[in-house]
Amino acid sequence: MTIVYVCFAVYILAVNFYAFRFLKSQKEGYETDGEIRGDGKLLLSALLGGAIAVYVSMFLLHFRLGNLFFMIFMPLLAVLNVYCFFLGFRGIYLFL
């Protein structure tokens, strides 16, 4: 049972780390090319559980703060992610 909790926690950490690194690489690409690419991948990583990391890293890196879609959608998705994580940790014994 403990291994399931550990795997779930590692998944959450990995997705959030990937989301942070992806937004950082997007910013570096924007600084060199002047073009933003990969919004679909960013949204996918947020949907998979990295919305908190995307929203926090937007403020830490001062990048994409003018995008109204991300400024409204990411906090809503972050609340949904936290709720799903809570349900996952609370009711994980139902799946075994």
C-alpha cells in the first residue's frame, strides 16, 4: 500500500518538475527566437497535474503574465488538480 502512495507522490513531483522546466525552456526559446512555441504541450502538462508549477513559474520567471487565458485557466486548473490529488490520496485504497 505504501508503494502506491510513493508512486503517486513521485508522479506529482515529476509532472510539476517537467512543467516548470518546459516553461523555462519556452522562455529561453522566446528570448533567442522571439517566438513562443509549445502551448499545447504546456496545457497538456498542466492538465496532467502540473498546473501549480506552471502558474508559480509564470510569476517566478515573469513570463506569459500578459496572457489572459493562462492567468485565468491555470489557477482554476490548479484547484482542480489539488482536488484530484486529494481524492487520489484519500481514496487510493478503493482501487486495490
